Amino acid sequence: MPSIQNVYDNPTFHEGYRSLRQTGTGLNDVLEQPALHSLLPENLIGLDILDLGCGFGDFVRYACNHKAASVIGMDVSARMLASAHQMTDDETITFEQGAIENLAATSFANQQFDLIVLSLALHYVADYRTAIIDIANQLKSGGRFAFSVEHPICTALAGQKWHKDAKGNDLFWPVDNYREEGPRHTSWFIDDVIKYHRTVETYVNGLLDAGLQLNRLLEPEPVKNAADAKWENHRRRPPFLLLAAQKP
């Protein structure tokens, strides 16, 4: 089994990511989180919820504020969890350090949930199909799983950059080796961050093969209040793919 990646505990990476998220104006806030929230059940009242890759605990606190019965936030990064603890004060919330690749080792391995969310973490996981099967097994009948990943159009090439003209204008986003799934060694805050590219087909069929029913597929564009020019490129190619599925 490939080693479990934990770049968020790298001090340089963690500080860069923390600074980015503190602005509240990044792609997570303008694109990904509004889209993820649109995939949730109509209300969260009384639900048992699991947030895998919970990071700073933003969604955990959101679920608690919307009257979930219980919320567990899990992350592989001790640094992220330390920040989450500092920002959270509610007895219905539990945090635990653990890896998506090793859910069987968690304290909640035998629990089932009404809702499992996973925000921008599955593209760091090598074995997608096994992860989805494990997640499906922890859903109650009728439970929902909603997740986001970097769009396969973005992960196909490790460079993840626009092709520019001589004046530095963005001409087009190159896509190549789309069918060649596997690791891509990228640079983001630090060198050699590994993201696993897989096709839209693989993302969808992994859910179906795990016995889940597909509810929705999203390739979100910026929300209306983010209409200035810096967001226009994200209408030219989708940065995120989101999927929601239900357990029969």
C-alpha cells in the first residue's frame, strides 16, 4: 500500500495553506464550499455526521450550528487538528487523528452515519475504490456521501498551469494523458506534493460499484458575488468536481 501522505503537517505547507484560508476569498470559499453545501440534505437537524479530512473544522462547526446530533471530524494532520480544537468549543463535536486510507483503525470504525462529507482530500488518496467502499460501509441506509476533488481536467498534467502567450496572457488550459491514472508530483507551497489523477468515469463508477446511488454531479462556477475578472478563468475550465451519492 502506498504511504499515507501528510503534507499538512509540513510547517511551510501548513503556514501557506493557513494564510490562504484566512483570507476567506480563495477558491474554497468562492466555489467549492457553496457547491458542497448545495449537496447536503435539506437540513442537518438530528443527523450523525462524519467529516473526513476536516482540516480546521469549518464544516464540523457549520454542522453543529445547524443542529446536528453529533459530528466527528477526522484529519491525518496533527497541526490541522490542533487549530480545529482551538477554534471549537462544543460537546457534540469530536476530533480524531486518522487517515482516510485506514478508517478501520479509528475509534468510530463500527459506527454508521447519516452524512459523510469529504472536502478536497480524495485526490491525495491512492486507492480510491477501497476508500469509497469503506466509506459506503459507514453510511446508514438512506445516508448521503458528498465530496469534492480537484477536477480531473486540472490533475491530468502535474504542472497545473495555463499556457500563456508572449505577453503572459492565459491562452488555454492544457489537458494530456487524461486516461493515464495515477500519481502526479506537483508543487503547491512545497515541492513534491503528490496528487492522484483519475477520470470522471472512475470517480462516478467507484460510487456505483460500492453500491451507492448517484444523486448529483457538479462542476461549479464562481458565485454571483465573485464576478470580478480574476474569477473568469474558472469559468473557462472547472477547478472542482463534486459528487453526491445515497446508500439505498
